[in-house]
Amino acid sequence: MNASMLSYILLSCLLLSVQAEFCGVREIIRYTQRLLGDSSVSCPCRQTATSSCSCLPIPERGHELACFVDGTKHLMENTSSNPVITRLYWTFQALLDRSLCKRLAHGDQCQYETKGNVKEFLRKILTTYQEIDK
């Protein structure tokens, strides 16, 4: 392996780690795992229900960030005060506003085909960010 190849590999690794950093990956994974372990945020999804536990958008690829903003905002407004949900909401909002996370911010409108309960929504956040972290 020659020196230019080695420097290319190092630069690629650096860019990937910077990309992950701009997406807030580790922080979001940690917060999401904490919420998934918290039974107070779980409730069933009923499309017709008008309860505070209504369904949350499970985003289509490329619209994750906008849907994560919408979903966490809904959670923040409709559940008892939870600082972790609030922190997630503001993190997603900042990433969307500043277009920092290029791998997720393809559109600022939430597009989805299905909705899910809180746990399904949180699992979608977790799997999306775990893919970025790889």
C-alpha cells in the first residue's frame, strides 16, 4: 500500500466520523435507548383515537429527519414533561434547520406511508442512527 492510498483511507475515515458527529449519532442513540427502556412512553397506536398517544409517522427514506422532528414535537406536547424527549426534539430541529446531517435531510416535509406507536417510532429513530454509526 502506498502513501497516497493510506492518506486517502485516513481522510475517508475522518470524513465519516465527522459526518456521524454532525448527525449527533451517539447522543441520539443514547437518548433513544433510554426512552425505549422507559415504560411510561409506550402506548398503543389507534388510527382513530384522539388520545395523547396517537400514532406517530414512520418516515419514508430521505424524510427521516422531518418526521423525527414532527414525532418528537407531538410527544413533547402530548406527554408529561420528559427532558429526554425535549432534548431529542431540539436536536432533530437543529439538524433539520442547519442541514447538518446530509445523510438524512433530503426534505423538510415529513412523508410517511405508515404510522406506529411510540415504541415503533423510537425504534425507527434508533435503527436509522445505528445505520449511520456503522
